[in-house]
Amino acid sequence: MAGAAALMGACASPEPTLHTLSLQAAAPAPEAARIQRAFRLSGVHVPERLDKPQIVLRTSDSQVQELEQQRWAAPFGSELRDALSAELADALSAVDVGGAAAPAGVPLYRIGADVQRFDARPAQEVSALVTWRVSRDAATPGSALTCQTTLTEPAGREVDAVVAATQRVVRQWSQRIAESVRSLEAPGKGLPAWCR
């Protein structure tokens, strides 16, 4: 009986390695000093072929490879949304209120985000064509921007290097979104080049 159990254990697939896009958080600032804005980030839409737990690599112009043993901790769209929310909260000294009301006295921004194209090429780069829309709360009509840009980061050969490059792409994206939010707050300074 023990031999059969050992044999079954030897035949079992190894547990997949799980990766996350969320970076380890720094020590939080005091609550009152930290919250200057609030935002509501909707889910990040990604192409269907990518919205799964398996990490998907582009191996040629016409082929992708799904890594069964290398996975995101959640489907890719959820990982992106969580990481982008955390990065935005840090970049904007803000809180993601989700479905709750914004804290009194701080502006509320609604942010919708889409990944139009995403390619992770080991030993080359991670690139993403991203679009987002930022609008100010209903009390400030006409304050909205639609933005699009391509983000690129170099990537090493290993999966960990591709994950790290993807984290850097998310950080770039959050910085661009933060710039678009700040441009709504100072309309006389002009728009970022990637926004209309």
C-alpha cells in the first residue's frame, strides 16, 4: 500500500510556480498625510488569449507559448489591476475606493484601463500597447482624458526576468496615468503627448 502511494506521488505533476505583478509595499505613510486623492479603477481589460493564470510568451511573430508550470497568482487581468491600483495609490498619494464613497474633501477620479496588445519576448523585451480614460468626479463636468501609449522594457531569458520586466511596464503605466490625472488638475499646463 505504501509503495502504491509513493508511486502515485512520483507520477503527480509538480506544483506550478506562482508569480505576481504586485511589488512588495514600502512602509505606509501616516494616513492623513497620504490621501490627497481618491480613484476608482475598473477592471483592466486584456486580450482573451492572455487573461488566464498561465504566463504566455511570444516565441515568434506568429506563435505564443503558454507555460503550464509558470503561472500568475491570479488571471493576468486581475494581476494587472491589483498591481496598477497599488502603483497608482503610491504615485498619486491616493486611495482606490472601489465601490465605496470617496473620503470627504478629496477629488475622485474614475480610471478605465485596457491592454490592446501585450508581448513578452524572453531575451528581448516586454511591450504593451495600453489605453486608459481618466475622468474627474461628476461635480467637475468635462474633465476627462483618453490616452494611449506603447510601453517597453528589456527582458532577460528566464521567466523571473520576464516577470520583472512586466512589473516595470506596470510601473511605467501607472506613472503615465498619474501624469494624466495631474494634467486634469492643472489644465493650463497642457496635456501629456499621449492624451487627448
